[in-house]
Amino acid sequence: MNREAIFECWAPPADVWSLWARPILFAQMPPAAGLFGGPGGRAWPGLPAPVTPPPAGAFSPGHAPLTIDSRIAPSPAASEPAGDQPSQAIDVSWAPTAGDTAVVIDLPGAEAVLTGLALAGRGFRPVPLFNGCTGPAEVIDQGPIIEALRAGAPYLSGLALEGAPPAFLLDSRREGPAWRLLPGSFDNRWKVFPQDFPSASFLTGRGLRRALLVHRDRVEPAEDLAHVLRRWQDAGLVIEALDVAGTAGPVRITVDEPPWYRAAWQRVLAIFGLRRNWRGGFGGVVPQPSHG
């Protein structure tokens, strides 16, 4: 399956939520699996340990490819009971069943993709919003995300998700490390903006009345995401949050106004210091300091 076909599995042309799917990582996807993977060959939740060594020239030496085992095999219908459903690998028993909820998955790396696949088995359309490029010496390792997107495509192609509510996929690592970036590294940090998501009126016009934010080790949204959720909240959507590392279920939250909320220059301030890429999205090499 080539990269164009993989992207269509995640963003079918006829699906309304495909308007928001970001193509950048699909466009950079290598022609064959195995060029990317988890650090040190680490397996992700619910997946078998990879065994195939990466080929020479991989962006991240020592990484191994991601594969999805039979527990995430294609199923003829999303409504079928557990068996070959991805919920066996990722616990999404918290998933809403009423059909009036949009989910925002803000989890690290491939965990966001795998959780989206698990929700697809529960009748949600996963929408990848990853907006950072990949490249050599990258600050945020995109390899696990790319391989998870590739490996999950056949599963999605076997599901009937017409009219399904959306599950937007974000990488919680998107703002990168706290330390100073070294010259020569590929700075692919990125942020989200209200324009990256459907408006509240678009959501309510399709029967959605609630939004569930899925986090790890927190329930409050990151500052960039707060600009999105606060707009939805102002328009009347109920905002809930779930900490997947905790034992409690979703709880209703109130999203406070983030700094520079609705300010005309908020986007300009937010992207200050980030590097846009000519391919689209964010990503660029940190330059060497100039000498006087």
C-alpha cells in the first residue's frame, strides 16, 4: 500500500472529517515499512516486540519497525463484539456510546494513534492532526507515529465508519523538550490553533454536544489546545477530560481563558520561535550561531 492509499484509509475523500486530516507525515512516509520505529526497538502498548532490523540509512539508528498483530486485525464491522477489535490492545472502555461526543486524544507519539485505532473499533473516525515534519536529528521522534499510521491503515480500511463522530489525534510531545535546542538539530516542534479544528457550530450542526479530552497524567488542556476547547465551551459544548493513567472515568471540566484568548495576534505570538517547513507544517534545521 503506497502513501497515498494509506492517507485515504485515514482520510477518505467522502468523509466530512477528512477536511481536517493533516497529510504532512503521510507525504514524508518512506516507500517501505521499517525506516522508522520506537527507540531501541521498544514495543508499544498491546503490540508484539518487533523483530525485523531496520535497513541502513534509517533516520534513527537502532530503531525497529512497528507491526500490528492479529489483535488489531481488520474486522467486517465496527459494531462487532471484542475479538479482533483493537480495544483488546488499548483499553477504551471509557469511550462514549451516545454518539454526541467528539474526542480529542492528546497522548504521546504512537499511543495517540493506537488509541485512535481502538476508538475506531468503537465507532469513531480517527482524524490525524499531526503537523510536524520529520527529518534527520529531529527534536520530536516522528518515527513511531509514522509506522503506527502505516500499520493501522489496513485495519481502518475494513471498518464502516460513515457518519461516525470524530476522534482527533494529537501528539502531546508537540511543544518539544524544555532544554535549549542544539545547532544542526531538526526543530519540528509545533502547536495547534483553533483553525486546525472544526468550529463549534460545525460540530453542533452534526449533532455533537460534548467534547472529551484524553490525556495522560493530567486533565487540564495544554495552553494551545485550551484556545480550541474554550471556544467550544463558549458556544455551549460540554467539555470533559480523562486521565488514562488514573482510575477515574471522564470528568466535566471548565476551561479557563488561556493567555491572549481571541487576540488578533495570538497566532503570531504562539508560533514565534517555531520553524515552518516548505512542505507544510512545522520543521527546520536549527542554524549555527553567526560570528561577528
